[in-house]
Amino acid sequence: MTGGESEKADRTAKGTERQTDLNRQSYSPEMLSETGRTQDGVPLSINRRPDARLDPWIGRSMVAYAYEPTRHPINGLLCNDASYLRTAVGVDWNVGTADGMVAVRDQTFLTGQHTKAMPLRYAGGVKVAGLMLRPGAMRALFGIEDAALVDRLRPIEEAGISDSSVTGLYNLELEPEQWLARLESWLADHIERNDIKQPDQLTRRVEEAAFANPNVTTRDLADANGVELRTLQRICKRDFGLSPKHIMRRARVLDLAARLCGVADEEEADEFLARYFDQAHLIRDFSSFFGTSPKQFAQERQALLTLSLEIRQARRLELLDRIEPGAVRPWMRRPFRPVNAQAS
């Protein structure tokens, strides 16, 4: 091994150790949630299809209120397969982006897609409303190239919009859904005022393919959409900031991560595993995104990451027509217990 290779290996090892440290102490069973929780108490968001006026640009709308009364700092992860417009209030976030650690509090910001999980340190819990952008919507709505935001976040001012006009939509008297509705109405007005065009439908179909069959080859995906391979690669780079191959690999990993966090349909468990050639393939891909093995990931479950993965899986199952919008999601269904058994 050369000197340069040795230094690179040392940096990689240190990065893995740092990521493992950031994973620890991520889930606080004391966190109080106003917007739902899993059966074992992990906070969730209210998430649903967006206001119909936003459908061409927004894939999901979400709001989460969860409090950690001691304000003890919690280490966690963020990993999304979509860009977001988010407003976070009342709590402190420190996010490890491609540009270094970024502090966020009482602010609206834009986040790009992720090539891997981003470390997060937060105190006080989670109080956030967000709109999940469809691929290409970042450029259409805010004039910022998706590729420029990969693994990054930027304040809303960089899109020429004052922070107060968006963050100021929140006040203490609002219920979570009221805050989310205000955010949606603000964006609908922004779209109408600026006569914003819809994103390319091809990238929307790529996103849907990642939900349905992330083992599809790039060549087959191009053929299915009647475009040249280079055209597909170029448009994915433009509207996702990633290659088609990376998009599909990430989809496989996030489906598996959702299952490990208990927010996936268990009927798909075997299918998720069958997407990998063997155990080594699974562990290698998973570790490249999360910096840890699947086993350790499950043992050190991330509260905020679980919340994000639940949003993705709910949207995915609705898009694939596996559940109806608003239906009880598979991970929230309790097994039937006869009355006598409950009383015993």
C-alpha cells in the first residue's frame, strides 16, 4: 500500500469511527410526541399527500412535534431520497453536511438529496414542517440546481425569499396540521405568482421505478421510457444530482433500513433481502450509506431517521397502490387480541 493509500485508509477508518460514535445514544424513550408514535414509542410525523395544487412539485407533506424535556443532546442521522423545504423552530439542530457542520434553529432551509446518511446532533426534540420536493422541483421552484445541493442545506434566502415570510408562518397557537396547511398555501401562492413550470415527467417515472423495482438496470429503465441511455443519465444528474445506478442502490438500502426500524410492510421483508446477491453485498451497500452494519443499525435505532423512513415508506406504499391514502399503515396495525385475553 502506498503512502497516499495508507492515509486514505486512515481517513476512511476515522470517518467510520466518527459515524459510529454519532449513531450512539440516538433514541430517547422519553421523547413526547404530538404527531404520532410507533407501537414501541418512537416519535412519528403527520405525513400525507400534499395539497392538490402542489402535486406536480411536491411528493409529500409532513409535520412533526416531538419534545425531549431534558434537552439532552441526541446524536442521530438524516438520510432522504428527496430534496426538502423545511422549517425548524424551537429546537437546536447541528447537521453534518458536505460543507461541514451547519447549525439550524428557527429557520427555513432547503436540503438536497443524500448520497449517504448525514450526522445530526439535536437538543429539545423535533419541531419541523416540511414539503418533500419531487425530482427537478428544486430548480423549478427556487432556481437552485439539484446537483449543487446534494448532501447540503441552504437557507431559504439563497432562493431570493426572506426567511421571515416562511418561518413566520408558524406561531405557538397553531396545531401541527394548521402550520402545515399554511406552509402549503404559501408555496401554492409562490407557484401561481411566478408561473412556475412543472418538472420533467421522466424523472418522476425514475422515482416511481425506484419504489417499485430498484433492481431495474439503467438500460432497461431507459428502454422502458423510450429514451437513450445518455439522456436518462443526463436528466437524472440534473434533477436528482445522482446517477440512475446510485438512485436505485439507495432505494434498496432505504427499504431495508425502514424494515430494520420497524416502519415497513413485513410482507415485503423477503423481497427486500432478495434484492442483494449475498450477505456480503448487502452489508457492503448498507455500510456505505450508514457507516455501520445492519445489525448495529438495528440495535442503535435512530429516532429522527425512523421518522423520515416512515414518511418514505408511507408514500411508497400509497404510490404503489398497496395502501389507500389515509389508511392504517402496516407497521401501525396491532395484532388482534380477544377481549378475554386482554383482560387476563
